Amino acid sequence: MQELLIDLDRTANKSLQSQLREVLVSAILQGHLGPGEKLPSTRRLSTQLGISRNTSVLVYQGLTEDGYLRTNQRSGYFVNEAICEIGMPNHSAQPLAPVGSVEGLNWGDRIKRKPGAQANIRKPRDWQKLKYPFIYGQPDRALFPITDWRDCVYKAMGKQWLDDWSQDTLDNDDPLLIEQIRNRILPRRGILASEDEILVTLGSQQALYMVASLLVGERTAVVLEDPGYPDARNIFSLRTETVHYAGVDAGGLKLDDVPAETELVYTTPSHQLPTTVTMPIERRKALLAQAEADDFVVVEDDYELETNFTGKPVPALKSLDGGGRVIYLGSFSKTLFPGLRLGFVVASRELIAEMRALRRLMVRHPPNNNQRSTAFFLSLGYYDVFVRRLHRTYEQRWQVMGEGLARHVPHAKVTRGMGGSSYWMQFDDADRFDGPTLVQRAQRESVYVEPGDIYFARPHAPSCLRLGFSSIPTASIEPGLAILGQLLAKTG
Amino acid sequence: MQELLIDLDRTANKSLQSQLREVLVSAILQGHLGPGEKLPSTRRLSTQLGISRNTSVLVYQGLTEDGYLRTNQRSGYFVNEAICEIGMPNHSAQPLAPVGSVEGLNWGDRIKRKPGAQANIRKPRDWQKLKYPFIYGQPDRALFPITDWRDCVYKAMGKQWLDDWSQDTLDNDDPLLIEQIRNRILPRRGILASEDEILVTLGSQQALYMVASLLVGERTAVVLEDPGYPDARNIFSLRTETVHYAGVDAGGLKLDDVPAETELVYTTPSHQLPTTVTMPIERRKALLAQAEADDFVVVEDDYELETNFTGKPVPALKSLDGGGRVIYLGSFSKTLFPGLRLGFVVASRELIAEMRALRRLMVRHPPNNNQRSTAFFLSLGYYDVFVRRLHRTYEQRWQVMGEGLARHVPHAKVTRGMGGSSYWMQFDDADRFDGPTLVQRAQRESVYVEPGDIYFARPHAPSCLRLGFSSIPTASIEPGLAILGQLLAKTG
């Protein structure tokens, strides 16, 4: 034990007890502490490490219960010989002489599709250290009701639930979650759906990927918005050579840009991504009439379904869908948290059945424990409380942002829809700037803004910026925009 | 409040407090309790429902804290008018006149790929009610260390972790989990890998799907085992027309059945699925030499990487892979629980980079909270304790199964590998039986067995059965096999 260096980190996010346990377990499994070896007394260990006696005692007791240590009357703690049983790492399969040439093989020639080469939104890893993070789509730690969420996770882990969520469930999603989506979430968007018209997915991303896999062949004519969601472009262009781009005006997707041969339209009508404009009810009806006339289907991505705080929301396209042509994508990423990866799709039961089969091949199903925790979060009313709080905060930030932009960046054209969690700014040719340079300079001043280029499919896109306000504290908005205004004046 | 029927279910898996809260939240959100309406006193409510006063008080207090109720000095509790604010369901988007023809459209013509039509393993939903569930791949409630798991989930949900796991992480998996996979799991299989050669997936299913998406084009020659994993057949045959099947003998995949033009071989060398035979080291080396000579890659599905309990395990193919041709798939489904959906893949960094990009398009990433909980479960040593317990139990069951089968089903040919969690039985032509009829009859006697047909690609497959022992209590094995033996004697 003398040579076992234990270094506990008091600034770490782990408790000293967890750290000590980890170190001892590793030492035992890797053979640094041999079978039968005596451990230092809890008193000695505590003195040596400068930790409380109680911590050492609890760790030794826990390891004894779990079979790592054994205790021999009052003579102390010893490494349990039984730990070296079958299957432990020191009983591991030994690598033998490797077969095959060392040079390895050329994977580049073998990989048939290269998603790695696609352009994508990149976020700086350390944005949380910045003072003015106008970042999009990340949660605000201060707003998230961690206590309520924990309560639901605890409830979901009761022993009585083990049967429900620990096993494979391929044919049905968590019935509690489906019930909440049907009765609580969808009515707000005007949507009525039966159980077999809903499928739970790993975020709306998975729903979009599955729609493309099932409905798009090599020559299927697909229409996307430009500017629009880069990953939709990436997903559909991996499948088909025939992608058309429709422009976006103050009412969203321009219907004149949808050619007659179209088979599928992907749109973000409620908060057009990235411009945030809302498609008015008249254009929604016209889009559906056109879908009927030209026989295409519509994928409605309602990725911000809970951020409609500026007046009465326009109902979802899906709520107007008498012909069953709309595939509705919803997500919990913007309300709960994106790391949870939970969303859902509402579509005709025929398509949902095929999507369920495809989901089985792809991932089997979304993790059951997260489905159940989320179901509780909804059914116990925590979700609604949280959405109300988000609305109040977002509405305030939205106001402050609007005023601050008018003051500090008066040249930019700013579009508005029914709320959301970001602003989109477009600059005139006269005010053109070099996006990457601006972003770099801003970061040096502790400001994060997202350049707009990535959202455009067409070359020679206008200079644009996207400013999210889901993570930035309200009080930081005004000073952050002042810095941005100065930088733009210099760069423009 | 008079008309509000509250019906609490004392036998339900939810606490009375949770149930009461749910009922009240729903009543408020759906307008059955109007804004400003007075609620019955906690005393009256408790008497009416036959619950403790304390329960009512706690529910009212919780709802007041969350803004559903307000309390007016000592005059009681009222529905908070502010609850009817923006975004609540009673402020919902109203469905308008739907657009489009009522008949709907014919999805059958539009769906380009129909995974729903593929044959698949089906498990009865209510298998837990059967006395003798010889089911495969489901966890044993009695063995799972729910307390340890909960401890890890709690630790992962500490406020300090919120930054780490609540947000999107596209470029890197949880570093704690990667560290544990590298240092704790892979060495047991003889595998050394660097961080950028490992990707976390939603079970090995997702890894397999991604490998097929990236490496298999319409004419790529793929070799699968027959009998083999039905979902591998389903995944690859959605991609390519050129699937060859290789037979399986006592040493696993028959190398003579792998044609020279092969580009990819999918194999389950350590516990051949479903026969359970283990490929010996010599054949592993020969397979790799053949891969080198004929220039193909090998997908090694080590789906039961922790159930090697009969003597010293044969190292993974990947550990012998000098040429970087092996793509190794591992899973936590058979040790933790399948509902968690967590696995990993080890491959050359070039391929891992493309898989990461594809994973982003498919699902963005596996849920962060589950990655972190699992990392703790590993690092705190709970996982190793649990694997040891599984080994002891499985080894015992494996023995009892082996003896019971020899006694009660002596005609069946039974194959053996290095452990696993199932037996595979093949019957002679003379003992042929009708699978579905047998399974039905068995279920009537509270016995669940899986017919073997689904594992065969070739028509006219021999009569086979698969008997799992991960869920059946050890004491139930012998009587269960006795019933099965009698049924087979009658049916055969």
C-alpha cells in the first residue's frame, strides 16, 4: 500500500468519497493491490490523505459489502481473494500476435457515403465561459428546474418500474409518455392524434432521418427552405440528387418556388429556421392546397413548439391536415434539455408503422428510463410550470434584444415571428462583413454570435448573424449588443 | 369542485400523493377547475378520499409553490388565475377547417423501403407472468443492483453535472465513459484502443446500422452467418442485393463458405448467434488472414462480451487485428439493461470519424444523462461486482440447463461455447416438430421457448429451439425442462 499514490482533488466535481472508492477499485482490479493484501487502517489513511475518518470508514465498508475487501475480525481490511475470480480484468483475454499488415487499409476507398465532409454548425466547446453567449439551442442552467427533474427521475426508478422500463420494448413506446404527448402537448398546437399516429424518437433529428430513409429515393424531388436547417440539407442530399431550394420571405417558405414535380417539402412554418418568421394561416392553407394539387407530402418541423409567446399562436400545419399529408416533428430539446435526446413524430398510422420498424433496425427504441422520467415530468405538471417560466423569461429577453438591436445595430434587417429563442439579422451589401473574422473578434471580447453563412445553400449568401437568447442572462444582453454594435461599425 | 370525481388507485404503482397531484393538475389545465375557483379544504378532501391530511397538505403546498394554486391568507386554496397565461392548453391553437381530401393518400406507393414487412423475433408482452420463461436477452429483476444504479443516477444528476450533460455534445462522447470502456471493458477482451477509435452508440444495433449505411452499396458483397442474427439480415438486405450466407459448424462461421469477392463479413465469433459456439483461436487467425488475402473487412459482434465464464476466454478477433480490418461491436444491454440502449464500437479512427458524422445526422448523440450514469456505474466498481454476480448465477444455470436438457430432451443436439445466456437445440429429421404449435402448447403450460426458424435465412431449416436463461430463476429450470420434454415427446 506504501507505493499506492492516492491523489484526491478537492476542487473536482466528485465527492472525496467517490474519488477514494474509484482509486481503490482501480488499484484492486489492476493488481496494484494484490489478493489478500492488507489495507492501511482507516485512521492512518485519513491522516495520510487529510480526510475525515468517517469518509475512509464508509468507503471501506462499501467495498466490503461489494466483495472488493474482506474484514478479518478486528485485524483490519484486506483485498478479497475472490475478486480475482472469473471475468475480472486480471483474468483478461491476452492479445496474441496480431494478424495482418501494419500499414492498415485505405478506408477512404471503402466508405460509400461521407457525411464527415458535410458542412455543419459548430459551437465552441467553452462557450459557457464567455460573458455574452448569444448561443442558440442550449439550456439556461439558472432556469432548468433540476429539483423537479430529479424528483421525476427518482419516481421513474422505483423498484416497481423496473419491469416496465428495463427491458426491450419494440412494439410500443411508454404508454404514459404517449398519453401526455396526446393530451397535453399536441392540443396546444391544435393537433388531435391517436396512439398509433405517434412515435417517440431520439429528438426530431431521428424523425427527419427516418422520413428521408423511407420516403426519398435517388431521384425523389425534395424542396428545402433557403436559408434553412443545414442538417436537413445534409440528410436529404445524402439520399437524392434532386433537391430544390425555395426562398423565404416575411411569410416563410415561398410557395411559387415549389415546382410541380415536388414529392416532399420540408418546412419550419412556425419559427422559420433561421429567420424566425411565422407562416400565416392563409399561406399554410395554400401550401396544403398545393400539396393536394401537386400530390406531395409536407414535413413540418415544429422544433420550437413551446416558444409561441407573442400573442395567440398560429396552429400547426398538421392541425389543418385533412388529407393526412403532413408529417409533424416535435422535440423536447428546447424545453427539457437537448442532451436528453427526446422528440416525437405525428403522422398517418401507415407511415408510423414503417417508421417503428425502421427505428427498430436503427436503434431498437429510445431509452425507456428517459421516456418514463419525461412522462412524469409532464403528468405531474412540472413541465407546464417550466414552460410558463420559459415564456416569461424569453418574452422579456426578446423585448430587450429587440430594443438593443434597434439601438446598437440599426442597419441590420431584423425579422420577427411568434417568439422563439433567437434573432436573425441580415445586412445590406453596403454593410457586408467577413463572418469568420467578426466571430473571432467578438469572441476576443467575450461575445459569442453565430455567422449566418452555414444556413444558406446558395453561394454568395448575404451577410447574416444569428443571435440566440436561451442561455444569455437578461442583464447581459444590452452590454453584449453594445460590444457587437461597436465591432460591426469597425468591421462593416 | 363537487363534480370533480377523484378516483385514487391504492393498488397502483404511483403514490397517492402523485396521483392526487396529477388529477388536480389535469383538472386545472383542462378547465374543470376554473381560474379563481376555491378548492375544498385539506380536511374535507382527506375525509372524502380517505387519505391522510398530510397528503392533501403536501399536494396543495407543492401546487402553490409551482403556481397552480394560490392561498389567500387563511381562507383556503384557489386556482391561480395566472395559470391561464400564454402557452397553456386552454390558450391553445384551435384547429380550423382542415384542407385536403378525407380519403387521405396511399402511403404504400410512396414508401420506398418497407422494413415493416421484414421477419423478426417477436416476444410475448406478458412473458413475466409465465412460470418458466426461457426467454433470451431480458434482465433478471432479482439480480439487477437497482440500489447501486440509483446511486449512480443520483450522482450524475448533481447540479455540478448539469453543464456537462444537459447540452448537445456532437464532437465528443462522455470522456468518463470512454475512459471506462478503454481501461476497464476492452482489456478483458484483449483490445487496446485510443479515444478516437471508440464511439458510443445506442446499443450495438445502431453501430451495425451505421456500418451498413457507410460501407454497403447496392452491389457490395456481404457474408452473414446462417443461422444468424435476423436483424443483421434485415439491415444488410435493405442495402445490398448481394448477401451470401456462410454455414456454422462447431467452430462457428465456416471459412470455406466465404467467397473471394466478399467485401464485408458479419460474424459473432465468441457466442455465435444463435448456436452459442465459440470460434477457436486458430480459425480466428485464419479468418483474418483470409480477410487480408481477399481484402474484406470483418464486423465482430461481441454482443455477450461479459458472459465468458467457462474457463479462460478466447480473445476478441479485434485483439488480433494488425491490419485494422475488424470493426468491434460491444453492448451494455446484456449486463446493465436493454432498455438503456447503450453500446459502443471500436474501429479505425477514419471509420469512427465518419460514423460520428452519420450518428449526428441520425440522432445527434446518445443521451448524455445515461452516458454519465453508466460511467459512474463502471468507475465506482458496481459494474464489476454485478458482472461477477451474473457469472456465478449464469454458470449455475448453465450447468442446471445442460443436465436438465440431457435428461429431458436427450434427442436434441446441443452445442456449447464459452458460456453465454442461452442454449441452442437442433433436432433430427426424425424428431421434426411444428415450431409455432409447440410454442403455443408450451405457453399454455406457462413455459416460454423460442422457435429457431427465425434465425435461418435458408428455406427448409431444421427444427430448432432457443432457450434463454437470463431471466428464469435457477430453481424453475428443471421443472420447466421437464414440461418441455413431455411436450416434445408428444409433438415430435
